[in-house]
Amino acid sequence: MPGGEKNLNQTVSLPESGGTGSGGLLDAFNPDAIPYVLLIIICTILLVRLSNRMFQSLSERIDRHRLVLKQTGTLFSFAAYVIAIVWAFTSLFTLSSEALLALSGTIAVTAGFALKDVAASFLAGITILTNKPFQVGDRITFGGFYGEVKEIGLRTVRIVTLDDNLVTIPTNKFLTDAVASANAGALDCMVVMKFYISPDADHSRAKEIVREAVLASKYLYLGKPFNVLLSTLLTQQGQTVIEITAKAYVYDARFEKAFSSDVTDRVLSAFREEGVSLPCLSEHTQGIKQ
């Protein structure tokens, strides 16, 4: 055939519509799997709720391992949701390994722009669960809030303050801001209690009263030492006040306020009985400085 002529019978091959585009994805969609996927989602939600109740009940019964059980419940819930999402997706879409790899890259790029906050919170949740800066049951201080960590979820961390307020914080906030844990996974927790007396009061006896009050409390954790310290402070009016600081451990962080209240009640009663004079509140509580 001459080089300048074209074969009129030659056919042009077009690419098949089985790639990773919208048509390929729709072709891979399996509508018959929708009831099955819905069943997976419902069962996962019920399973997570049931497991949360079970771990909560066990943590209250086995108080010694309360924090470990709560942390195990959180990890179980996290794993159940991840498995359910992967299972549901693979059931709805039947894709080859090449198409699945290409599609995952496309979804990752799209989700990175559209759901960057959700993705950041999700990754932060994984970071918290693996690095454990704090755990479920810990007493933490974050963003001006102090309370017990009730839940570490896929997107949020829930804290119950000492005033019984539920605070919900996005998990990605914990990657950039500082967080302080009072007990760091342990049941016991340090409690700092301060008392003020007049400079002419018997400070040695007052210190001993505070020490006896701490030892007499049923909430004291004897596995760690405690200290009672004395220091002098100045009010904004330039007057001297003696500060007595007790640093002791409560055996369970949940009884932090009960421990502080118990010791304070004993100290004030003993101060009154033994005539230990207190500073004038109207003057000294306006502002005390080192």
C-alpha cells in the first residue's frame, strides 16, 4: 500500500470506562449490598453502645482497674468504627486492586481539602490513643477547663468538670495546645490545699493541725508521702499572712473534692477549738501575692 494512503477500514480503539472516574465508580457500585451495609452500621452502633455500658459497669465494680477498663473500652469502640467503615465501603464497591489504589488517592486528595478539620481531628484521636498524653478517667486541665476525661472519640474529647458540666473539645486542638494531666493514668491524684492564718497565730500548732487533719481523712492515699509547708505572703495592702500548704494524694481522683472538703472541715474546726486566729477575709482575700 502506498505510504500516502490511509486505510479506511482502520478502527480507532477508545478507552474502556472501567477506570477510577465517576462512571467507573458507579459501575463498581453494588446496590444489592445496601441492606447488608445498613445492617453492619446498625450492629456496630449497638455493639459499641453495649460495650461502653459493659466496660463502664466493670470499671465501677473493679475499681482498682477502672482507668484500664475505660481505656480498653475506648480502644474497642475506635477499632469497631474503623472496621465497620472499611467493611461497608468494600461491600458497596467492587473494585480491582489497581482501581482501589487510584481511587484511594483521589479520595484522599479530595477529602484533604473538603474535610481537613475532620481528618485532623481523626488523626489527632489516633495520636492521643497511641501516645497517651492522657487517658479516659484522667483529670486534665485544658483551655481553662479542669475535669475528668469521659470519652476520647474519633472527632472530640469530652470532659466533665467539677461543676458537672460536659465540655466537648475537638481532638485536633490537643495537637497544638498544652494539656496538663493531674494523675497521668493512675488512680491516685495529688490535691493541694491552702490555709491562711494571722502572723501572730501559733504557726507550729496550726501546721500540726493541718497534718493531723490530712492523716485522719479516709480519702488519703498512704502509698505516697504528703507534705505540709509554711510560707509568708503579702496582701495587696502590704500586710503579712502565713500560708499553710498541704500536698497530699487522694486514693481515687474522683474523690478529689471530697478529700479537700473533709480536710478543710477538720482544719477549720480545730482552728476554732484551739483559738488559731485567721486573717480578716475582707482584707486578705482581695489579693495575696508572693
